[in-house]
Amino acid sequence: MPHGVWISGEVRVRFWAAVRGGTSTAVAAELVGVSGAVGKRWLTDRGGMIPAPSRAGRAGCGYRRLSADERETIGLMVAAGAADVRIAEHLGRHPSTIARERKRHANRDGSYRPSTAHKRAEVTARISHCRPSKLTQAGPLRDYVVAGLRQHWSPQEIAKRIRMDHAEDPGMRVCAETIYRSLFVQARGGLKRELTVHLRTQRQRRVPRARSRAEERRGKLVGTIPISQRPAEANDRAVPGHWEGDLIIGRDNGSAIGTLVERASRYLLLIHLPGRRTAVEFYEAIVPTINALPVELKRSLTWDNGKEMAMHHDITMATGMKVFFADPHSPWQRGSNENTNGLLRQYFPKGISLRQFDPDHLTAVAVQLNGRPRKTLDWHTPAEVLNDMLGRPFDPPVLR
């Protein structure tokens, strides 16, 4: 399509409808008669976010506007001398709709040309019916959102927590999608794109969720207790003290950090592993951490089948805590730990060495995550939930 050619809003409607149906942007652009570069630019301008369809079939519309075909019919019937009432009956519209249309988009000589009227309507719709985002103006709402993002809270966590912190103030309300749009769709303004570095993925545009994971091949541990034998109280999260654990791995599998997540509260403990992640070094790091816990928080531990747990019998003897093992290739059996490890990647990105982080840094990260509101906790924080369960403030072990 030549540069500078006007593209109607209905072309974009058909383009976004095709993309929402699963068509690639290149194919969708070809279907509606624009170049692939134009379709790609439309998606880029929206930060990778596909607009939701409105009742009019067009993003941004609040009611069913006249279509290009309807305006063409109006033009033909006006030229034939039909009255507004007759045109309205033919189109299934109210007569006042036809009257307003002819008056609003009439030319200087009083004539009505459908193509000109439709272009004017598209321009008016973009100007008049695009409400500015709540986050475009400075104030306590935007300050709260920015502060939450800088603490690595997700937009959903911010949207839910702000209702709890400002329950009596209806002005302190924002949905997660508004935050995402303010970040990704820069035309909407409000939040600087630099704040996307605080999102879990650190992306500056929305991308498809399709992911693929290569399966890890690990040697089989000896004498393990399967997760099926874990106490029932651990499954229903009725009492605290049942933990899930794993490692997050650094660049070239050369470094690691141990993670322990309490199932009932999602409280996080990090294990500093300054050297290699051998079974002996892991034993020497995890035993002091577990032994520093109060007795009511030492009920069970569920782990993956990693070789770092080769001394699991020794860990049980040294701590009094039984170790259970999830089934191979079943990460959902340690869902709390898997989710928390995903959050930790905001602080410890893949592809870097984890040896650079000392115990003080790990402690600071754990404090921040334990103070982060969670959807599964009805937007309370892990620290709040664990303190309520214990009936007293929990003092986490000091990392060494």
C-alpha cells in the first residue's frame, strides 16, 4: 500500500479480528489489504497488546456506530429522495440517528457523501471517545502504582493490594490491564516504559505465552520417600511447617541458590551456596537453615529429584524433618515453589552467575518477596499470613 494512503478504521477492525482469531500479523495484514510492515507497526504501537473487541466490533467504541456500508446506503437513498424515516426503517435504525448523521457530516453545500462522512466519523471517534488513562495524571494513584512496580510487584498484585490499603477511597482503584496498557502502549502515556524492567519478564511488549522446556536428564536417587506418602495435612495446607524446595541455576549450570517455600503461607527462605552444588555442600548449607526454624515449622520437606539431595537421609537425621520427593516431570506437585522460583528470576535472571550474590543480598530479596501481596493469599503477604498462623512475628534464620 502506498505511503500516505488513508486506512479506514474498519480495515483495522478486520485486522484485529483476524489476529484475535489466531492469524499471524503478516497474514492478517494481507487479508485486509495492507502490507505486513503496516500490520507489524500496528502491533508494535500497541506494545504487542491486541485490543479487545467492543460492542461495535471496533476497539474504543462504546456503542454501535454506523458502518461504511450503512453510510453508503444512506447516501444512495438520500440521492433518491428518501426521507429520514424511510432510511431508518430500511437500516433498522432510529430516525434521529439518520437525522444526526446527515446534519453532523454534511458538506458545506449541504450534500451528503458517504466516504467523506465515514472518514470524519473515524477521526471524531479517535479524538472524542478515547478516554485518557487514570495513570496519565500525577497523584497518589500513579505514585502507588510506580512504587509497587519498583518493588517488583506485578500489575495484578498492585491492583488487588491497593483495594486493601485504600478500602475507603474509591479514587484509589486501577485494574491490572490499565497498568499493562500504560506500560506497553506508550501512546496512552502515564507510565514510563523504563518501568517494564521491574516486571517479571522485563519485556517491553506483550508476547505469546507459548513456551517449550527441554526435559532434564537426572540420575535416580536411592531410598527416596514418594510424595504420595506425605501427610494429608501438608496437602490441604491446614498447618504451617510443610516446605517445598528446589534450586535456581545460574549460567552454564555453574552456580545455584536454594529455595524453600512454606506451603501454607508461601513464605520464602533462600539458601546461600557459594561453591559448587554438590550433595555435601548442599547438606552443609541446608541443615543450619532448617535447624534454625522453630519446631512447629519443621514438619516436612518436598523436593525435586535433583542430585543435590543425594544425602537426603543425612538431612533427615540431622534436622528431624522428613524429605519427600515429587514424581519425575511433575512440577505442579511443587506448585508453590515453582511459582516462587519464577518470581525470583526478576532478581536473579537466567544467564548470569549466581555466585555474585552474597547472603545479605539474598536476605534482602527474601524480605521483599515475603512482603509482596499474593493472589492465592487473598492479596495478603506471606509474612502477614505466617505471622498470623504462628501468633507471633517470625524471625527468619540468618544466612551465612
